[in-house]
Amino acid sequence: MKPTSMQWRDLVSESVAGLASRPLRTLLTVLGTVLGIAALVSTVGIAQTAGNRIIGTFDALQATSVVVTNESSWSGDAAVAFPSDSEDRLIRLNGVEAVGTLGSVNVGSDLVSAVKLDDPLGRYEFQISVLAASPGLLDAVKGELRMGRWFDVGHEERADDVVILGPGAASQLNIFRVDQQPVVFIGDKPFVVMGIIRDVDRQPQLLDAVIMPEATARKHYGYAGATTVQIDVSLGAGDLIAEQAPVALNPNDPTVYRVQKPPSVDSLRNRVEGEINSLFIILGGVSLLVGAIGIANVTLVSVLERVGEIGLRRAFGARRRHIAGQFLLESTTMGIIGGIIGATIGILVVVGLSAIRQWTPVLAPWIPFGAPLLGAVTGLLAGVFPSLRAASLEPVEALRSGT
Amino acid sequence: MAGTTLLQATGLRPAPLSPVLHLSGIGRTFLSGDTEVPALTDIDLTVTRGEYVSVVGPSGSGKSTLLHILGLLDRPTTGSYLFEGNEVADLDEASRTAIRGRRIGFVFQSFHLLSHRTVLENVTMAMLYTEVKRDVRVERARAALDAVGLTHRIEFPASRLSGGERQRVAIARAIVSGPSLVLADEPTGNLDSVTSESILGIFDSLRRSGQTIVMITHDASIAAHADRRVSLKDGRLQLEAAR
């Protein structure tokens, strides 16, 4: 005689009916999985949201700065100077917001002073670093002046004897105003102070330095050229500009320069997510495990309670696999229900938290779909042992137990 | 004997047809520790189509073991069991399950209904594994419930039925697949005498419609409803009291 069989539709409806006949117990059983999945979803969601948020705050500084230097490599090759029109070459690139060049000026043993006195103790003379900068540097370092102005192309072309003071240098030299055109001396040479910096976001060595136009440095000290090019790029253009800038500066051999590019947005986000995730995913995993044990436990209890039903089904022609399938599907369905409820709660937590913090909730699209799947796998694994137990019951024994 | 008058009045005797089941030399022993305990010894029994046979015996006589073997729920240790002409004593589990599901209907002392499911669902469940289409299942279940007089209870949950109604549902469930054999295990054991009579009346009408029935009971007065009585004592068949 042809073996008995069971249609999928019947298997599903029998399993659902089995769960629906004890709704309260089913819900309580599912609770463990709900908590596990909710913890996982909200963890991943909060990590993604926070990762996105942190990118937002770091963007302004980190992600928009590209620095090219001509420091000689460890192998000892001679440094290749930047061309004097570096600024013009780079500002043309799409994605560059501002460019400035910077280099230190070798003033020998000359000290900087504000008043020229014959003081053998040299109490009015200070060793302050002297830097040469291009007109665009202030914007490129996102700097701000406390007073006066930054030099422009005119000063550069005329090689005027002017300087800008960093705030540290200004306080050392006791210069707090520029409206009366104070003068500082580097060695014996006088320079008019035309501005004092309040702050810079990049290249902090500017804060303690005396800064002059590059042409001025070239005229007095034989300044060879900038050693650093600071580029302010628009958000997301970091990788592209980091690639293009050396080529624009030295088309023959772009590899002579070293480029510091911003951490790519993706890698930064991954790092942040990774740190938040690892802890909470363990937490969510543990609660999911507890949920699975709960499902296994209740399914096993349910098998023991329904021994009579199992015997009855065997008498109707159910094979062992049909019995196993029914209980397996019941536990899997509990897992799916837990996954759906858990994912819903998790998403609500992410959205709620974002609303309170006025963040933009960010959630990868695979999460709301993956969570029920994870729940299903949990339920499936949890159901294996109870199902095998149910299937192994002998019909005679099962019928004898009554009900 | 009052319940048998109807049968006698009809004057119907089963024609000697092909046997539904034929046991020869069936024995079943159980292992208790290291010792073998015989539950059934050397049983020979033939039930022909349309026959209503009762097996009577005190508790511990092996009635249940015999029922389990007849219902292919258990295997005999020795002997031959022909079910509808086919040897089933040494069949594999899947084939035994298939015969059980398609050809045998069970009625139990404790009803074995699923209390959370409706009357209709309890009856259609008997056809769950035998490839009967859903709408056909409902159709047949309604007919079977009609036959036991429960049409008005179809959507009731089984838990809200009286004992007699439950056993009627169980009978409807046993006959819904059109089995060649209905096995009843103390079907009135949990019922009062009035309800018992009505249940026995249903079996009588099943018998009249040609259904082969084997009923197991410890109560001789209930066994008297059957065409033929078989006594079981200490695992052996006693004289067959044909009426």
C-alpha cells in the first residue's frame, strides 16, 4: 500500500492550530526570542545610527583634509620641492575648497624681538619658528584672525616685509594690537605685523610661529619652497583629491610626495559600528540563546503533554516524519513570531531613541527581513530535540497515556 | 439482550465473505527484565467482512494487546496476520502506518479528541494523512457526523460536548475514511448506562450498514450486542460463543 503523506498546507495549519490552541503559553514562550531579536536589532540599529551621527560631527575636520608633504622617504631620496604655483594647480581640481602651502624658513641663528635693544642678556629676544605661507593657507587650515588681515597675492608679488603672528608668538612678543603697525625684528630685519591669528583647525604649528609670504622668505632667506600643501576638500572628495593632487603637483613622478588622506567615510563608520556592536551583539546573542532554550523547553513540555494526540495521529496514518515535522514547524513558527515582534520592537527603540536625540535613524534594509529569519533558525534549532522525541514515541505507548 | 432484538428482527446474517482479518498462531511476549512474559499465546481468529465481533475478558487477559496487534499499532512476536488477504505481521513501519491510516478506524475508551479543536476538525483530522482533498474531507466529515446524529454540534469545540457526544464524534471520526475494520476499545467504559445504550445503538446501525467491527470489552452484557463473542483469558482464546 502506498505510504501515507501530508500536504504542506495541512502541516502548516496543524502547527498553527497547535500554537493557537494555547495562545498565552505561545506568547510567553516567544518572549525570550522577542527580547533576543529586539536586543540585536536595536543594537545594530543604534550602532548604525550613531556611526552615521559620528561621521556627521567628524566630517568638518577630518574627512575634508588632505595633506601632501615632500618629506624625503626613509630610503633617503632627496625631497622634491613643490612648484611655486602649487596653489593655482590644485584649486582647479573639482572638489578642492581651499589650498595653501606652508614651509619653514631657515633664519639661521636669528632671534625674534619686538623692540631692538642692546640687551646682553637677550631678554627681549625669542627663538620663534618662522614659517612661509601662501595666501590661500588661512582658508585651507580653517583659520581665523583675531585682528588685522592675512596677506594676499599683492603682498606675495611685491615680496613685502610683512608678517602674521600666531597667538602664542604674539603674546611672547607682547603685541596685542596691529592698528599702529607694530614691527618685529628677525635678527636685524624689521617686518610689519599685519595680523594676529585667533585659531586654526589644522597645522597647529602656525599658532606659535611668525608667518611671512613665500616671496619675502625667498628674498631674505633663500627659501627653497613649501614642504607641506594643505588642501581643504569637499565632503566625500577626500579619496579622489588624494589621488589627483600629487599628479597635478608633479605630473612626471607623482610618487615623490606623501599624501595623508582622511579616513574613508566607510572605514570610519565600520570602526564605530564595530566597537558598539561587538559588546551588544554578544548580549543579544545570549538572550537569543536563552530564547531558544525557552522554545526548546516549552516544545518539549508540549510534546509530553500531547503524547495522546501523537498516538492518535499515528493511528490516523501519520508517520514519524509527519509528527516530527509538525512539532518542528510549531517551534519554527514561534521563532518567526518572536523574530517579527522582536524586530518591530527593536526598530521602534531605534526610532524612539533617534527622535529623542534628534538623530536620523539609520537601519540597513536587511535587518527587518533578516530578523524573522534569524528567529526562524532559532526556533528550528530549538525544535530539533523535542521533535525527535515526539517522533520516537511508540503509538501503543502514546495511546495508552490517554487524553 | 434488549439491544439485540433489532438485529434479530432484521434477520440479517453476514454472508460468508472473504475475511477482513485472519490470525493464526499469533503470540506476543513482553520482556520484563530478563524474563519473557507472554501476553498472548497461539491466537487463531478470523473475522469476515460485515461481521461484528466482541472480545471479552477480564483486565490483564491480553485484550488491549490483541487490539493493538489487530490495529497494526504493535507487532506480534510469532504467528501470521493476514489483513484483507495480505500478510502484515512483518511489514515495515511505513506500510503498517499506511494500512492503519487508510483501512482501520479506532474508537477509544477515553475518546481521544483534541479538546481545543472543533467537532468538524476532530473528524477531518482522520483524513489528514491519506491524501483526501480538503473540501472532500469536510463533505465526508459532515456525512459521518450526520450518521451519528451530531449535525447540530459541528462547530462546537470538543471540550464543550458531553461524554456521549464525544464518543459519537470519535465514532464518526473512525468511520469517516470508510475503513474496512472499526476497532473499538471499551467504547462505553467512561459512559453511564443510558448513554452506553445509545452508543451501542450506533454500533448496531453501523453493523447493519455492513461495517466490520471488532469491539473489546470486559462487560459481557455489552459484548452480547455483537454477532459473535470471543473470550480471552490469560492470553488465550476460549470457546467462541457464536449466537
